[in-house]
Amino acid sequence: MSDDGDDIILSELDDEELVEQMWDDLYDGLKDEIVEGVNILLERGWAPYRVLTEALVGGMTIVGKDFRDGILFVPEVLLAANAMKAGMGILKPLLAETGAPRVGKMVIGTVKGDIHDIGKNLVGMMMEGAGFEVVDLGINNPVESYLEALETEKPDILGMSALLTTTMPYMKVVIDTLVEQGKRDDYIVLVGGAPLNEEFGKAIGADAYCRDAAVAVETAKELVGRRHNQGATG
Amino acid sequence: MTDALSKMLADRDWILADGATGTNLFNMGLSSGDAPELWNVEHPDRIEQLYIMAVDAGSDLFLTNSFGGNAARLKLHNAQKRARELSRISAEIGRNVADKRDREIIVAGSVGPTGEIMAPMGALTHELAVEIFHEQADGLKEGGADVLWLETISAPEEYKAAAEAFARVGMPWCGTMSFDTAGRTMMGMTSADMATMVDKLDPGPLAFGANCGVGASDLMRTVLGFVAQGTERPIIAKGNAGIPKYVDGHIHYDGTPDLMAEYAVLARDAGATIIGGCCGTMPEHLSKMREALETRERGPRPTLDQITAKLGAFSSAVDGTEDTDGDDSAPSRRGRRSRRRG
């Protein structure tokens, strides 16, 4: 709304204003400002986990919503995610030291024959931003690489991405193999990609189809939460 | 005006393009994840059959089996060195099919996206992108394609890089983008943006337009977006036959041949000249589209309401071209404070 001219000095803002400013800066993909903001909050004695959830995740949630609603598009989201990544770079070692709670773990990759990783990368970054540990298998993954990663990483979630109608059926190959080996129920399987839809996700036996990165994060949180509850009662 | 497509555009009121490549190849036994372009060498008979099916169904123009035939895509299959060869063969098979007919058939050399993000956001530089497209264009030219046909592009930078490569080989070309994200391309380009961009290219495409995307309704809205820019350039409409569904181990698109016939007529009435299908559009769809275009009289330009009444709802309320004056329904970026610092 306001015109420019007033230089904002981040360190002069109080905590609440600074967090809101960081949401705006994330929205605009301003990497240096995010790094500065993260450092200021840490200096003020904020726990790394609080910086992550309130400042970064809070900001990325707004970005995710506007992406979902067709207000922001891939270039803006990539810029925002890069800014977040810069902030994460500072927080990651600190989070490991302080033993911050982890929401869950995800193995993610684009299926065999498909090199499209824009959507997959966005999901990975947004999931990290939401506090998940993400193992990225990259592009062009045959069923063997998924199985191997599931074995070694023991994630809660398997995420698969495809952007081509010629590669999306491959997701079913992976799921069918998991079923054959009796491992399907060990993981939450999320699928996504431009040509997919909810019905397709159901038909191939995934737990959910996620139409974009923001929905993927929401779905992952919900399903992991449900799983933990089941574990507690069962 | 010597190339075959320019001639056909001058002579004809509408041109029927082809339908799906991938969906048809799956039906012929292609496995998901494998490179369709390798079939140009491994199963040339099936690729020939693919082209013949489109021509028999009434297509005046078909695309070669070279969509993923660029080095960036082929490296997945360890065939990055074969971009030129596989593209050439795809066009040779097509040339052969076209030349056996007694009516004019256009062989359009398909060029799909590299699949990479262009600099500065991504790693692919403009120079490298031009080189990748140039190599493929050379192959398609050698194989005897009449025209180069860029499709399913989402980034304006990539469209421009391909245009530059096509100029280098001196071939006429067409180019479509895919509007699959809230009525825009994945990178946020609107139909209006594209029409403006295309008019600035030199040499520009013989025709431009939209392919793939979400469904026939959305694609029609995009066509109306082009028309609203007042472009004189012929418009291409190549929409999917509905939405993909998974039925009995196969991808099936829910758009019926009758729906696609309706779409073809609407596309023509809206102002498109080259009309075809994309994913899920089979020979039976094309036959119905041809029949409808031949037998039904040209009507007035359809409104958005008429489009949704006949083809179904849009995937998003708006597509970025709406006039925002006095209209609160159009979403916009968050207002923000300034932060010019230091």
C-alpha cells in the first residue's frame, strides 16, 4: 500500500514487526533480508525452532496459499523458496544441536522417464520449511531407487512426482511393487504433478494426490499426525 | 509464401491437426517411463501407424514423434547424442506417410520443452537452450518436416530461445504454450502476455496458440484471450480430450468424441484456424471433429458461458486476463510495505 522512501531497518523493529516484515520479505524473495532477519531473532535469544516455525514457515504458508490460489506462480515461489533456504542454512545446524522436534521424514523423487523437477523441488523446499526432513532422489527414478531409499532412510512419507502423461502411470508400478513386497502400509504415499488428479491418485493406490506444494505440506502434516495417533492407541 | 503450411493457411478456413501421441503409443505397447522417440528406430512401423491413424481420421497436419527428442530430455535415456538422428527419423517416417496421400498433408516437426528452468532462476542458459533446439531443428529439417512445431512451453524465455534456433535453420515455425495453472502457464504467463510476446518475435511463428493444459473448456478460454488481443496471426487450439483417469491399468481421458467435436466447432467459431487435440485425443475423436467442422456452419464467437455450458466448467475462476477495474473477485498480490534499505 505505502509508497517507498522509508527505509526499514530490520534491527529497529520489535519482534512482532520483524516477523511480519520477514513474511513480506519471503514473499518478495529477498534472500539477504531473510538471512539478516534470522540472525537478528537468534541474537535476541529466539530458539532456532521458533525462528523456523514463526518467521520462515509462517511466511512460506502465505506464499503457499497465494500459489495455490493462482496469485503467485512458479518463478515467484522459487525466489521465495531460495530466500527460505538461505535462512534454513543458518538454522539447520542449530536445529540439529538443539534437538528440535521433527515433524516427519519424506523421500521424494520424480519417476522414471521424467526429468521435470520443478514441482518436486518446490514440495521438497516447502516440506523442509514446515519442519520435515527431506531426502531428494532427484529425477528419473526407477522403482529400485525408491525401494532402496525407503529401506535405508525409513521415512514416514514417499512422494512421487510426474509431469508427463507418459510417465504418470509409472507411479502405479512403484506402488504395486510395494504392495507385492508387503511394504505398502509402511509408508504414506503422496503423488503430484500437472496431469494428475485426485481420482488418479486413488485409482493407483496412493494415500493422497496433492495438487501443489502447499497442499502437499498440509496433507503430509495431517496424515503423519493421524498415523502418530494410531500408533499411540494401537 | 512458398512453404506448405502458409499455402494451406491461405487456402483454407480451418485446418484439422492431429491428436495425442503419447496416449496412442501407450495403446501400441509403449511402457510408462520409456522414451517414445526411441521407437522411431526400434518400431518405425508403429510410428508410421501412429501418423497413418491421424491422416486416416482426417487430419491435415500431424506432429512427428519427437516431442522429447532434444538432448536435455534424451539424456535420461542415455540417448543425448541421438537428438538429431531421432528427430530426423521421426520426420522421415512422416514425410513418407504424407507423400503417399493425394491430398496435401503437413508434416510438423514436434519440439517439446527441455524440462529445465532457464537462467537466472534455473541453470539453463539462453545460449545452451538455443543450441539444444537448434540441434533438434536441424534433424527435423533433414528429415523433411514442412514446419517446426514448438509445443507445451511454459516459460517465455524458452519460447524465445526456440524461436531463435528455428530462425537459424531458416524454417517456418509454429509454437504453442500450455496454460495449465489457474488459466496461465506454470510460469505465470497469460494468454494476453503470449499474444504480445509473439508479435514481437522476428521472424514470428506462422501460427501460435495453446496446447494440452487442463481440458477443452480452459483451452477455449485461452483462445478467446488471444483473440481479445486483436492478433491477425492464425491461432492454434490443441486441447486435451478431457481429464485423465486411470481405468484398468490405462490412462483414459474422459472427453468423448462428441465433446471434442463440439470443442472443434467452438474453437473455429472463437477464431482458431488450426484445430486439433492433445492428450487423450484418439482417431475416433478426430473423425468426429472433422465431420463437425465440415458439416456445421460457422457461428458467432462463443461467450464464456456458452463454452462452459457445452464443454464443462473452467478449472479456475479467472485466468489473469480479466479487467480488474472495479472487480474484487480477481486475486492479486499482497500489498506490501517498502523496504528499500541501505
